[in-house]
Amino acid sequence: MGQFKANQLVDRLEAAAKARQATVARFRARPAADDPIVLARQSARRAIIQAREVREHEREMARQEAEAQREAEALAELERQEAERIRQAAEKAERQAALAAEQKAARDARFAARKARARR
């Protein structure tokens, strides 16, 4: 069995202590909240956030406008289709009336011809 090496334990403990000290030193080295650099960074972040909100608002407005445009186009298409359907129904009724008039004229002509033959 290997012999216990106390050096390794001490080295690890020292490394952990140095790491903690480095973390504390980094925390202490941070600038204060009223430091001009920190304030400038915060204002830059606020400006970025505001610009992002403006872009999101513009995108939302554009999306709503496009949706309204699509709805208007769909409504116009439905109206056009309805007008076309009405026009076709009117043409069909006109054709049926013309056909009925032709058939009546033909029937009347046949009746008149039959009457004329019977009178002879």
C-alpha cells in the first residue's frame, strides 16, 4: 500500500485558498455603482433595451398592418366572388328567359301552323 502524502493535501488546500482569495480580490476590484464607467455601461444597456423595444413595437405594428391588409384583400376577394356569382346568376336567368321566349315562339308558331292546316 502506498504511503499517505500530506504534501498533496496541503497543496490542494493552498490552491483552494488562493482561488478563494482571487475571487474575493476580483469582487473587491469591481468598480462602485456610482462609477462613471458603470453608469455609462448601464445607460448603454438601457439604450439597447429601448431600441429593442422600439424595434419590437415596429415589427408588431407592421405585422398588424399586414394582417389588416390581408383581411381587406380577403374581404375584397369575397365581394368580387359574390358579384361574379350574382352576375352569372343574372346571365343564367336572362338565358333561361330568352330560351323560354324562343320555345314559346316556336310553340306558338307550331300551334298557328296547325290551326292554319286545320282551316284549309
